[in-house]
Amino acid sequence: MEKKSNKGLKKLVLLLLLFIGLGASVTAGAYWASSFTAASPTDATGNLTVTIGEGDAYELQTTLAFGTQSDDTALELVPTAYKDGVSSTDTRLISIDGVWAVVPEGEYTLASATGTLSGVITGYSLGSLSEAEIDAMFSISVTTNDVAIEFGSSQEVVVTVVFHTEPATKALYDVVANGTLTINITLSVVAD
């Protein structure tokens, strides 16, 4: 029976040695991991790139929309000395609607944008007359200017034409009588 007990003792000793060996290897692994230190980076700087998109291109525009002309069909425009106030006048008021919009239309809004609408007379013509000859008979001015406007709306600009002096010669009269005075106007908006 003693031989049998030696076998059991040997198994027990082997199992104990196995547990001690495993414990030593686990402890040794924990020891090595606990002494880990990070090395300094070999390249401490770098570049990061981010691609930035762009918006669609929109064009803000100011357009002319001619409105009413005072007494345009009822009263003729004649020199000041000949006006009677009933069948003729020496002054014509022309209203222009300046519209501030976006192209392409309807795709973008600036609901809170405001600005100042201005009109500038860039030239005028009447048949073959020079501007100096026209100035001798007519005065042309923008009487409503620098008006506040909101994006997407329109505002009125008034151009006044006064026929203050009759033509000095028959040749001038022949050009002016039943002629067409063409006024070139440029509208612009300066955003606030």
C-alpha cells in the first residue's frame, strides 16, 4: 500500500509544482507589463488637411421696372413759358421701380439684407442734339435717391424732366417737336 500512496503523493507534488510554475509565469508576465514605458515619438509634428467646399455662385442684381409717368398721355410737355396747366405742362415725373433680386431667381434668399438704392443719370439723347443743346432747354434730375430697400423688394426712384426754355432756332425746334428724349439711368444698391 505504500506504493500506492507514493503515487498519490507524486501526483500531488506534480500538481503543486505545476501551480507554482503557472503562478510564477503569471507573476512574471505582470511584472514585465507593469514596467512598460512609452518611447518618444520619432516625428512629433505632422500636417492635417481638410478640404473646404464652396457655395454656389449667385448674382445679386438691381433691375429697372418703369412705372407711371405723370400726365404722360393727357398733357403735352411744352416750354415753361407756354404751359397752361390744363392741356400742357413743363414738368414730367417718371417713376422707376428699382428691384433688388437674385439670379438664378427663387433659389436663394437674403431675408434680412437691407441697402440703399440710388439712381444715376449716365446720359441722354434727343435726335441729333448734343447733351449741351439738350441742357440748354431741359433739366433732368433724379429727385428721389438714396432710398432704403430690402432684399427681394422694390423701391421708387423719381426722375424729373423740366422743359424750361424753348428751342432757340427753327432747326432745334424741328428736332425737339414731337421728338423723343431718351434718358439713360443706372440703378445700384449699396448693402448696409
